[in-house]
Amino acid sequence: MKNTLRMTHQREVILDELGKATSHPTADSLYERVKKRLPRISLATVYRNLEILSEVGLIRKLEISGRQKRFDWDLEQHDHIYCVQCYRVDNIEIKRDHKFSLPTEHERGYEIKGCRVEFFGICPQCQKKNARSEKKKGAKKMACKPKSCKSGGGCKTGSLSERQREVLAALANCKKSCGSKDIAEVTSLEPKQISCQITALKKKGFVDSPERCKYEITQAGKKALA
Amino acid sequence: MKNTLRMTHQREVILDELGKATSHPTADSLYERVKKRLPRISLATVYRNLEILSEVGLIRKLEISGRQKRFDWDLEQHDHIYCVQCYRVDNIEIKRDHKFSLPTEHERGYEIKGCRVEFFGICPQCQKKNARSEKKKGAKKMACKPKSCKSGGGCKTGSLSERQREVLAALANCKKSCGSKDIAEVTSLEPKQISCQITALKKKGFVDSPERCKYEITQAGKKALA
DNA sequence: TTTTTTGCAAAGAATTTGCAGCGCG
DNA sequence: CGCGCTGCAAATTCTTTGCAAAAAA
């Protein structure tokens, strides 16, 4: 029984590509880069190695923002900022004062291992994207009280909301039917919000779904857009 | 077109159960509780409602620790601490000083929306569990340099490591074949670590896998344990 | 009635695993 | 030449979706 870690070629390439990356790639995007150098490598290998390398301490695994894990080649203590819209992650350096190296000590009996500070916001690119579509934040849905819910706070939308119009326009520009991810890329909306709009648009007959999770604009939709 | 949020019975029960919860439940565990009151409710409904309620601002969605999302009934500004072993999440209150309401300003052009502080460590229960099994941290694998990797740092294990013994013992107590999750519950190891041990144990012929992801101890395994 | 919600089943994304064979040490 | 590692496919886990029926307003 040896149980010794080996430095294989794929391992080395993964490390190297991670080192070269300026951002904090996901396993998946790292896989894409590595595949250019090692076409036969499998995604599973990338996952396995990222996991192993981070256990061993050669790289850092970031568990940020509840989405895909991201990996960081830089082991030094630093914090991150991420974009709530596109989920890119950047480094920030803030001098952490002792004051929150340990909050107080009545920490519910936890044996504290560390602390992470994350800022979030909108990255430059998304800001630009949003400016382009001129409509950063659509009206949120109305709030609603647990018990009665007869609050009169209105929440009506016209027969073709701004969001719907945007999604519809995006679909009009698609040659073929496309998924909500494709739409997300050309609008300011998140995939989740898009699917709501699509549901509404389908009801109105402006959008059709030739296949699960694929949508296209109908003739009626084109007319409505005009 | 109304587009008004309705307070349905299931919505109300979900909110109520979340309010009663002392921890920060996952969608899944909340579903289990709600199901006791509304046996016909579906998991999809729970997910849908948690999403909607958090959009609307009645609850808070926590994106912590890269695992399942968790939900918080308490909307007030507070931070969290979570257990790196079992992933439970508790509240903490630290007075945040202005100093990191905005780190500096050269924040790479981000339009900053907020900041989150998370502590992590080992929760009291897991500490106890670890003490019981008397072996908090097994030897981590050896480190390994990118290029050469001929560092002699040893990392050998005997023919039946402590971990393997523990897993084997857990399997011995199982009446039927069981998955790694079941084993995780009665040992101090995480599922991921367990599967490594199982792989090793299978090679030695101490464990058999009658079905994918189901394991049981063999006669040889029982003998080895003794 | 009209619009929103639900339950269900099936799809989806991200990640992990079993396995047999390859290849490093 | 044995153990660790890889590729591949299939499985797992968590979450979302389409749709028709049911429930609110």
C-alpha cells in the first residue's frame, strides 16, 4: 500500500492552466481549456483532480454564491467579489482587522476554522450590458402578507411587459429555437426570470416551444413586437 | 392580466414551518416537515415557493458553502457560521464596522451591492461525534510539487487503516447492503472519504457491492475486523 | 370566471462513481 | 509489476420545467 500522489501529465496541465487563468474558473471551463492541450481528457478527470489538488492544498476551492464551485490557484489569504448577474469572481484585498478574526466567543460552541468575506455586486461588463438594454431592474413582484394577503398593493402588468418585449426581441433574433440560456446572454435578465416571461408569452401565443426548453417566436409574436 | 401573488395553503405552511425552524433548512428538509402537514405537497412546490418568497422578500435565500441552498426566515441583517462537516448553518451577530461596508474603492469597477461574512468551523455536535471516534483528522494525503513530485514525504497506510476499519465496522452493523450516506451517518467520515475507503476495502475483498452504490461486508471482511 | 398554483413526472445542470485498462514510479 | 490514474458511461444529487387539473380571487 503506497497511497502516494502522482504527478500525471493531465494533473500537471490542469494545474498549469489554472495558474494561467486570470479569473477563477469553474471545473467545466477549466476542462474546456485543458481539452485544447489534451483532447482526450475527460471532465471526470478534471473534477477528480481539482478535488484532490485542493485537498492536498495545492489549489483552493471556492464555495461562493451557491453555484458551481470555482478554483483558485492563489493560496494566499484574500477575499473575493462576485457578480450577481454573471457569477464571475474576482479577488479583492481588504486588510482584515482582528475584530472579526473571532467575532465574540459565544459562537454557539463552534470550533472556528476560518472566516470568509465576500462582496457581491455587478461587474463592469454586466453594467455595460445593462446600460445597453437601459432597464437595470424591472419591477419586482408585489409583496404579500402571510395571513390575509388582501393588501391592495397593485402589481398589474400590461399585455406585453418590458421584460416580455425584451425576451421576445431576443427570440426574434434567434435563427433557430433557443434555450433560456441563450436568451440570458443577450438580455439583462437571468435565466430564471426569463422562463417566467416565456411562460407568459406562450400563453399569449407569442412564443412556441417546438421542443422541451427550446423556444421560438411565433408569427403572432412578431406582430406583437412590431 | 393580474399577476398577483396568492397566499395558498401550501405557501402558508411553508412559511410557517420555515418560521418555526431554528436552523436554516434546505428545501429538501423543509419539504419533509411540510409534508407532515400536507402529505400531498410536492417537492417542486416547495422549491417554487421558496424561490418566489425570496424574490418577493418574505424570506432570505442563503448561498453558503457551495452546497444546497438554505433558507432563512429572518430578514434582518446578520451573518452566518456553518459547519464544514455536516453543513448546518447558524446565525451569528457581529457588528460590522463601516470599514468593510466598502473595502476601498478600486473594486475593479464593480457596482457593489453588499457583503457577506461567513465563519466556518466544526459545530458542537460534530465535535462530539469526532471525539467519540477519537480521530478528528485522519492523515491528509501527501503534498506533491507540480513539476518533480519526488518529495519523499511518506504516506503509507497499513493493510487495514483506521478509517477502513471504521467503515467496515459500520457495514458490519448494517443488516442489508447500504449506501455511503448510511455509513456517513454512523461514522465521523464524510461520504466522499467513505467511498475511497470502500474502494480499497473492495480490492481487499472485505466489501462487496451487490448493486451500484450499495455495499455490504463479506465473510473475509468480518474476519478481518475481528 | 380568470389567472395563479399545484402535483406529477420528466428534464436539466453539476458532480460523482464503477470499472477495466493504462501507465507512472 | 503493483497501485494510482484515466476515460468513459452511467448514476446521483439538487433543482427546474411542461402540462393538465385544482384552487384562489
